[in-house]
Amino acid sequence: MVSFICFLLVFISFIILGAVSNLLDRITYGFVVDYIQTPLYWWVFNIADIMITIGVIGLIFSKNEKK
């Protein structure tokens, strides 16, 4: 049970930190700085986007594991 709560805290922390990072970019520069560009299509993102995505996916999987 303790490890489940720890995982939830980590995933929620990823989401919050990613959102705060994007917010700081918006306050500082007026836009979010994206600096990772993939050769596929038009995908451009930053570390904050990755953290938010991992946090959401982690919460989805942890919710399914709890059942």
C-alpha cells in the first residue's frame, strides 16, 4: 500500500512540476520554449511536456492496477 501511494505522489509531482515549468516559461517569455524536435512530422516538445505525459500515463496505469 505504501509503494502505491509513493507512485501516486511521484506521478502527481511530475504533472505539477511540468505545469509549473510551462507556466514559468509563459510568464518569462510569453510562450513555452520547445527545444526537442523529432524528425517525424512536426512534433516539438520540452521536458515539461514529457513530465506531464509520464505523470498522466502513470496515473492511468496505477488506477487500473488498483482494481
